[in-house]
Amino acid sequence: MPDKILIKNAHIVTMNSSLDFFKGDILINSSRIENISENIPGNENEEFDAQDFLVVPGFIQTHIHLCQTLFRNLADDLLLLDWLKEKIWPYESAHNPETLRLSTQLGLAELLKSGTTTILDMGTVNHQDVIFEELIKSGIRAFAGKTMMDYGAIPDGLQEKTHNSIDESVRLLKKWDGSADGRIRYAFAPRFAVSSTEELLRETGRLAHEHKTLFHTHSSENLGELELIKKRFGTRNINVFEKLGLAGKNLCLAHCIWLDEEEKQILKDHDIRVLHCPSSNLKLGSGIAPIPDYLKRGIHVSIGADGAPCNNNLDIFTEMRLAALIQKPVHGPQTMPALEAFKMATINGAEALGIENDTGSIEIGKKADLTFIKLNQVHSIPFDNVYSKIVYSTHAHDVEHVMIDGNWIVKDKKLLTIDEEQIFSNIESNVKRIQSYKY
Ligand SMILES: [Zn+2]
């Protein structure tokens, strides 16, 4: 393949600071965007005619659980704590390297085919190397880390000793952080304060600072969780994180539904990142996160599908649409316009992960992470506002091509890096293994 690719005649949604949207060309040199303009002459570059497509920044999902994709449609209609104890934790403890590999491939296949090019993944307690191997093979850009669990009533297979959990995390960081030319980064991932000792949280926070990476966890998702925290720490989630020295812009907190005034102030003061998961919050009956309030206060919000068993898809278009719609009955139809939801799924996601100089928008010098959306579909024409089209009427299967780091990952809807046929033929036997596991 020639080093340079010239994308011609695309409808380019840049998400640069002026929100430029125009018909033009993008010249890609190796992994980065070398030029964007209304007309770039061809020369001897490989040319790709994109006149039938909207080209948007590759989507970024800041909260995903690839290890749970194999549990899709196996854990429905339960509250968070029951859902975890009765279904998710036993299933996660049942994973062997083979089932985990399949789960990871299945999740990545869905994400990539629907235009997501970067994720922050919460891994699982065991066999995390398998997830990294598959992330690298798939071509996706990712932050990931093993889940850490060292406190409370947890199935045997997931219960860890504090020092083992930390040692294993550091081993994984040393092995995988910065791999695939920096496309893969390590992110420390204690599951939530409920299943973590203070020592684990504090030491992990110190390590995340030392290695200049992220601290990824769940917070304030469910009222039962809040009660457990109150009983144990005598205070609330965000106060616990602040007290343990974790508050900072590398602290990435999934959910943040139930926060009091003081906690919101802590988020703002320390530039803590909120990872909003609207489908998951609705399906587990957890609540509606007060995102318009956060945005008004200047709190940073990005978006993620969470895991397949609490969604049950990993589709960014559903998440954007819901992020916008669920606020409107409460706050009025002008709240959360389409542009705001699109921003949370692109440039805000990049900022949450600290990689906004590399991705999140289509600009000269950035990585060529691009999603090509079919322009003319009966369910999405006509349009005036391009963001409305993307957020309110586009479907995941309108994504036709996906490029990451200048490489084609999906072409004509075909995933080039993962063997889908192999996934289909292995699903049934592996789900049976998970379901029949005795713990
Ligand atoms: Zn989650």
C-alpha cells in the first residue's frame, strides 16, 4: 500500500474549534493527516472517492467492558448490585483465556463496524493479557487495564490480595503500555470503591500519577452502592476519592448519577472526568445522570456504552441519541442539542483520555482516525443540520468504512482485522462453558 492516501470529495465534519463542515479532500501520510482542503491534487497517491459519505472523526467511547460481550442477553432486568452478584461476577469468574478472547473479539467487531475507533476498556480480573493481544490485532486505539477487586463478598475466582492485584497491574502496564506504536495505553482499573480496600485505591492512584496514566473506575451509579459506601466510609463516593488523594483530571468515573452539591464541586475543582452511559443507566434502572447541570458547571463529560449485558449493544449512535433524548422530558427540548451529544462522543472523549492532540477531530497533524457514514439513506435524509442527522437519524449500519492510524480497519462494511465467521462458529459452545461453570 502506498504511504499516502487521498480521500476525495468527502463531506467532512471536522469538529475543529470552528466546527468546519465542508466538501473536500483529506491527504493522509502514513498514520497522520497531512492536509485538508477543498481540492488537493492527486499526484501518485492512492485515491479514495468519498463523495457518498460523511467523514467524521472516529468515535471515542470512554467506558466499555469487552470481557462482558459474551454475556449479552444473559443478564437482563436486574438492579446493579443483584446484576453484578447474580450474573456478571460469576460469569467473569468463569472466563478462561478462550472465552475471554472470544468476548473481546465480539465486542471489538461490533465497536469497529459501527465506527468507534478509540475506547477506554475496563478489563477483567484474570487473563488480561488476552484482551491486550486482541486490542492490538484489531487495530483499535485503546486504554485498558485489568479490573482490581480486593474487598468484600466477591466470588472466589475474582477475589484478590491487595499486593497481588497491584503487582499484576504493574506487570501488565510494563508489558503493554505504549505498545503498537503508542496505540495501546494502560489504565488502572479498580472496579469501584465498594470492592476495593483503601490501600488499593491509594496505591493505585499513586501509580497512575507516577506512570502518567488514567485511573478508571465506577462511581455513584446506584443508591444501594451509595448506602454501602456510607456504611463503610461514613461519607460519599467522591469524598472518598478526594480523601485518598485520587482527585485529578486522570480520574475517569463512569456514571456519576447520584452526586450531592459538594461532590459536584469536587468534580469541577479537580477537573475529574465523567463517563456518561445513558443506555446502561436506563436499563439497570439506575437513574438519569444530571449531565446538563454538569455541563453548565464546566464539568467534563464524555460517553460510553458500558458493557453488552447492561445495554445490550455497544453502538455509539444509540448512546448519542439517548444522551440527548433522556434529558428533554426533564429539562425541555432545547437541552442537549445534537451537537453536544456528538461532541461528547468525539473531541470530549479524546480530552477525557488526554489524547486530544492525536484524535477526536479531523485536523492537520492528527492521527487519521476516520469514520465514513453513508450520506443518503431513506431513514436519514433530508438534512439541514449535520449533527442532527448523525445523532437523531443515523444508524450504526450506515457506517461503511473505518480507518484508524491511517489503516483501513473496515472497508465496505467488512471487518479486515477480525474473522467474524470464526466468532459465529465459536459462540454457542463458549456461552455454554460460561453458563455451566460451577463456582
Ligand atoms: Zn461499567
